Amino acid sequence: MNPLDLYEGKREFKEKFEKTKEQKIHEIKQTVKKYLPPPAKNMLDTPEGTYALIAIAIAIFIIFLRIIGMTLRLVSKIVLIGSILAAIYFSYLYFSHTG
């Protein structure tokens, strides 16, 4: 058995995987754009805007958990603070066009 046979088709698999991944990301972005208000729709077109929206979503989710009565442990508080800071930072980069 030739040891190189194990890696036969690896490059083709990687290319197909990357293509499929990009298609799925594009489909998800188009689906999310349907539900976002007009200013936020444009944020998905840049990496900074996407990161800002993800950070905002994490912060809203943690705040929602806090509202429904789940206690926030230290890790959750750190994640909340980090996501708020990330949202502010990436929003600044998006709106100032310095990113």
C-alpha cells in the first residue's frame, strides 16, 4: 500500500469544503438580512460590521438570560463585558471606515 494514497483527493476535498462553506455563509447572511432593519443590513457586507453584530447578539443574549432570572457567574460577566467592548470597537471600525 502506498502511503501517499491516504492523501489522494485531499486538495479536491479542501476546495469543495471551502466552496460549500462560503455558500452556506452567504446563505446565512442573506437570511439574516431579511430580518435586520435597514442600517444593520449593510453591516453584514463588511467583516467589522459582522463582528459587531455578533458581539451585540451575544450581549443581548446574556442580558436576556439575566432578565429571565439566570444568575451571572464571573465567566458570564466577563463574556458580557467583552462582547459589549467588542461591539463598541467593531462598530467604531465600521462607522469610521478605518478597519
